[in-house]
Amino acid sequence: MSDPTIRDRILRAVDARFDAQLAFTQEVVRHPSLRTQEGSAQDLLHRAMEQRGLQMDRWQLDPGALAAHPGAGIIDVDYGDVDNVVGTYEPTVEAGRSLILNGHIDVVPTGPEGAWSASPWDARIDGDWLYGRGSGDMKAGLVANLFAFDALFDAGLEPTARIHIQSVVEEECTGNGSLSALQRGYTADAVLIPEPEEDMLVRANVGVIWFRVRVDGAPTHPREMHAGFNAIDAAHSVIGRLRELEEAWNAERGQHRYFEDLDHPINLNLGIVAGGDWASSVPAWCEMDLRIALYPGVTAEDAWEQIEAHLASVTTDEAGNPIRATATRNGFFAQGYVLEEGSDAEAALRASHREVFGSELETFTTPGYLDGRVFTQYGGIPSLVYGPISEAIHGYDERVSIESVRRITKSIALFIADWCGVQESSRS
Amino acid sequence: MSDPTIRDRILRAVDARFDAQLAFTQEVVRHPSLRTQEGSAQDLLHRAMEQRGLQMDRWQLDPGALAAHPGAGIIDVDYGDVDNVVGTYEPTVEAGRSLILNGHIDVVPTGPEGAWSASPWDARIDGDWLYGRGSGDMKAGLVANLFAFDALFDAGLEPTARIHIQSVVEEECTGNGSLSALQRGYTADAVLIPEPEEDMLVRANVGVIWFRVRVDGAPTHPREMHAGFNAIDAAHSVIGRLRELEEAWNAERGQHRYFEDLDHPINLNLGIVAGGDWASSVPAWCEMDLRIALYPGVTAEDAWEQIEAHLASVTTDEAGNPIRATATRNGFFAQGYVLEEGSDAEAALRASHREVFGSELETFTTPGYLDGRVFTQYGGIPSLVYGPISEAIHGYDERVSIESVRRITKSIALFIADWCGVQESSRS
């Protein structure tokens, strides 16, 4: 930001509206926007964008169109109530570079609510922390986009480039929300996604595949238990074998730029298990839902081929009993990506970050999935994933640092002003 | 049977009605009398008994009354549609010994139906086998009771002692059906239960406890997977520890009469598993439904105390991570029993078996639960568990040998005649 007066006007505007920003973040957190239940939270976002005079677009995700895309995740839910919301700002004068401010509205399940200190939907504030499922991942960032945008107008300015504010679904399971927005034609010169990244910029991240492994058993009465074959035990044995693949992939990290120094970038997570139907029957089947990571540059197709080949090599358990395990994809089928160094977008964000934080923006590699891959890989758009400090995302007592959110909001606001350009508002 | 003429009349009567018996067995198999869904099958049994002129009694199981009984299983379903059916025959002349002919109508789940050669509810006949869930365990036996009773009347005879024909529920999960019949006041000088026992008499059998083990984890995002604690993995570790207890109990078999020569009488079956709620979250919990056996003479209370103590000793997994596992009973809480040698009831059955099979009745020890314990332990009634040859009970393509059912029916009919006594029918 070359003009310190404009900078200060914007920073003051963020501060002035920050109580309202925090209150609105709490309101969004109070909507349990679990998968396929995002509707009421999207209503809220739609109303908030509409009130700001944005051109509104809301559409239901189209499973058919998505299925035709190589980067789409497998859909095993009904998209009947699954909508994206996008508000578009069209500048009166077009001078700067266009921008997508993206965030996801969907949140992961809470686990047993009793394990939380308070309800995951309370949006309780304690000291610097705002608690709640989705507080960090990523409702604070989603709302920060909106209030950073507001700050320019509050400061008597208006951006001079097109801006799309996106509230997307399906980031936690398929990435189909951002993909559907891309398929709908939304594109720009850069995208910014304020995921909870500890005030840092993501340089590289992994792709993710979701799959279900089913292992069949041979049910019997427990009076002849050893004549049967326990599918639940066999499933555990299969996981042991899949962890060989996980370790083999981790051992290759030295060959993957930006992953060399990570301890364990490839995590195979056994997230869900279900098997058997009767305590007194040797179980006939066991199904496990798994998530595995892949390096940027490894296609999901390649990784999947390796998974299938490895599973096919599992033909017996430790005791030599034959095992039949089959794998089916049931969500993410996504490649990782690298934010190439030296982009103008990164330079602009570095400058904004320095203004607010008084220090250089750090970059890092994260072993998690990011929707940035949609824009980078399929839109050729540089993706800046950059957001606040959080704790316990996907865990109990998920929380986000309120002061971090304030600083990130300021940094985003300065970035918008720099990237899109601003002029004195004709409205004021 | 001292009178060979009467014997032959009875045996011929079983043969004469055997096609009808088989057809009715098929009809009963076609009713999927899974737990809490026994109603339509009980309607059928009620009608069949009523048509035979029995005094009918049908009642809903009373959870409150059952809960007060030390041998009751924990009830975690709604008993709203869960009824027992008993038909009582009162003799015109009371001369012999009274008898309960008991069988259970409930069946265990089928597992994936596609793994069956045909629908589990088809009651298909192929050669000597009648297929279907519950065909062996124990609808063939339940119907055999009824047709053995018929044979006496068809032979122009009538029993000279009270007979209760019982169709009970809940044998596969709690034993509360037979227990409720006992609580209702049904008692007799002997009980016969034609469970699928390979044409043999059960000398001894195990008790069974059902319980659920819950293991809690520490959910996180898989990007920081190793900071979390996977409850599904931990659950597997807990099972490993419980199998130590199973092996310790098996090692004690030499001290338990009738169990000395069994390879592995105590089976711990991991029958159901469910854990986690999201592929991309380290799972927060895992629950396992287990079934374990106990020797006769070991009370369920003692066994349960040992299970709880053993679980309490499990405080870490193999890697030293703290584990918290809790156990809750959720079904059977039943002691095993021994059919003491030398009873009059056994002598009578031995004689009947010899007449039909031309060989001595064999006895054996089974590592499975039997409702016989209800009558033996709480009613002081000798329990003859004796029934046909079956294959794959609780498995796919469960089946029962038709010719075995025919012979068992004859043997039961002769036993009734001997035990209860018969006189020439006044009706004919």
C-alpha cells in the first residue's frame, strides 16, 4: 500500500466494524452447517452479501456436470439442498486485477458433543478465543472476506476490479463446491482463501483421496468361532498392510519439493469403521472409510492405481487366512498443488501482511487438503491460502484467535485495495 | 416305549404328517422373525396351537419384571411388539409327568443377503436340506415340538400329563423370553428344547455375557494426525488385551467338568464395530459389541467382575498412549449349566432315541448359550436340549437336515408318550 493515509483509513475501518464482524461470525457458527445441511447458513451469507449490494448467484450443485470433471469427488449424498452462494462486485471503473474471495461454509461433524466444554454451536467467546465447530475451519475466514471488503467502502473507497465473494460447500469431503463455482464460469486474476493457516501462506499442500475398504468375512455361530472368519479382525489386518504403502510414500518425501523437511506428510487416516450386525455372530463384513494424502505432481489416478495394486497384493492375514478386500472411492479425488514462488499476487499479499503484522509473511507446507487446488490446477489462478490462528480444527473445542482474525482481516483488506486498486468512492 | 404297537402307531403318524410338518416349517421360515420383529411368526404359531385346541396364552414381555431377575439380559430394545406364545394341553386323566416343549422363534440377522445362494427367507429345499435363516436355529425344532405332539393324537392316543408348548422370543440376545415364561409361572417335570444339536443331547454348555466396549480418542484434523489419538486403532488394541483374558479362561478348562477335552470352549467374539464420523477426522470414539462365554459354575457376576478388572488394567496401547475403555452390558448375562447325569428325563429320552436311531444317544458339551439354563438354574427343571443336524447357523445358507428333523420328531413324540404317558384317545 503506497499511500499510508489510505492504509490507515482501511485499518481503522476494520477496527471500527470488528465488533459487528465478530458478532456475525458467531451467528454463522451457530448454524450447524454439516454436510448437506448448509442451507440456513447459506441463507445467512446470501442475505449478508445481498445487503452489500452484490449481484447474487445461488445454485444447486449439479452431480452430472461434476461427475464429468476429472477433479470431482465421488458424490454419495443427495445434492438436493446443497447450494453455493456467490456475490459479485462489479466496479464502476475497471482498473485493477480481479479477485475471488473464497471460503467454505461446510463443517465436519462434532464427534460426541459431551466431550466439548460447551455446545459446538454456542459460538462462545473466552478471552482471545472464539469456540465452535467451524469457528476456525473456516467461518472466521469466510466472514473476514466479507468484512475486509466492507472496510474499503467504510474507508470511503471503492475497488476498481471485479470481485467474487464465494461461500462454497463440500470443501471437507470432495472439493465439489469450489469446482462447481469454477464450472459455472467464475474466474479471476487471483483467489484468496482464508483457511486457518496460523497467519501464514501455504506454499504447498497435499492432494487427498477418500476411499472405503470393505473386507468380507465368513459368519458363523460363536460356538464354532474358529471355523468362521472375523471380518473386523481382517479389516485391521488390511489397515496394517495399507500403512506399509503410507510409509513407502512418506519415505519418498525427499523427492518432493517443499515436502523434504516434513516428518510425516502422508497421513492415512482411518476415520470411520462399521462392521457386523450381531454380537453373537462372527461378523460377515467390515467397512472402513479412509483418507490418504498424495504429493503435488502425483495425479489422483496414479495414487489410486497404487492403492488398488497394494490392496490386491493383500491376499492373506498374518495367520495366512485368505482375505478379500475391495476398495471404492467415496469422496475426494484431488491432487495437491504448489503456489509457485514469485507471483504478483503473493508479492501483494506479502506487502499487506508486512503492513499489518510488522514482519515478513512466512510460507509453509501443509499436509492437508485445500480447495486452492481447484483454482490452481483447473483455472490457472494463483491461490493464496492464508488465514488466522486456530486450535483443534476437526477436534473438540475447536477455536480461532480473535486478534488473529482482526489482523488477517486487515491484511486481506489491504490486499484487496492493492490487488484490485481503489478509488475514492463516488457514493460518499 | 414298552408297547411296540403304540410305538409303531406313533412313528407312522409322524411319517404320515411329515409333508405337512415340512410345509409348515417352511412357512415359519418365510417370516423374518428378527429381533423385535417376531410378531407375524408368533401369529402363525398362535394360530397353529389354537387350531390344536390348546389353551392359549400370549403376552408381551415386561421389562420391569425381567429387570428384577438376576438372570435377565439387559434390554436395549422396545418390547412393545415382543410377545411369547404358549399353548397348554390339559389331560383328561392326569397320570404321567408334565412337560414343557420349548423353542425360540427369534432369528439372528442374515448379514449381506447377496452372500446367500438364495434369499434367506425363501425356505428353499435342495435334497435333504431346508435352507433359510432360522431353519436350523431353531424353527425346524420349534415346529417338530408341535408335530410330535400331533402324532400322539393322530395315533389315536392322548397324553396323560400337562404339556406346555412354548414359542419364545429373545433367545439369541438375552434369554428373556424363556425367563419371562418362567416368571409367568410355567413349570413342569422336564423341558425339551430341540435346538440344532446334531442328533445329540447337550450335557453341558457355557453361559454368555454381551457387552459393549467404548474407547475414546482425541479427534484432530489429519494434517496433524499424530497429535490426535485414533479411537478405532485403540479399540483394536483393547481387543488384543481382552483376548488375554479369553486365553486365561480357556487355560482353566481342565478345572471345569465336561470342558476338559474341548480345544477352545471360551470364545470372545467381536461381533459389531462402529466408530468415527468423518474420513478426514481422527476418530473420536469406537464402540465394539462383544460376546464372551463362561463356564457353568462361574456366575455372570464373577465373570463380569473379571472383565471389568481386566479392562481397568488396560491403561495404554502398545505405544504407551493412554487409553480409556469403558464396558457396559447390553444383552446376555447368563450362567452356563450342566445336565446332571442320571435323571429320569434323560433316561426316557435315551430310550426314545434308541428306538428311532437304533443307536445310543450321545451327549456333548457345547460352547454356545442355551435357554436350558433358565429352566435348570431358576426352575430346577431338567433341560433336554436335543435337536437336528444343521449347518451354518448364524452363517450364510443356514440349513437343516430334513431326515434328521423327521427322526428327531419321532424321538420327541416317543419321549412325550413315555414321559407324559398316553391312553387310548377318548375322541376317536
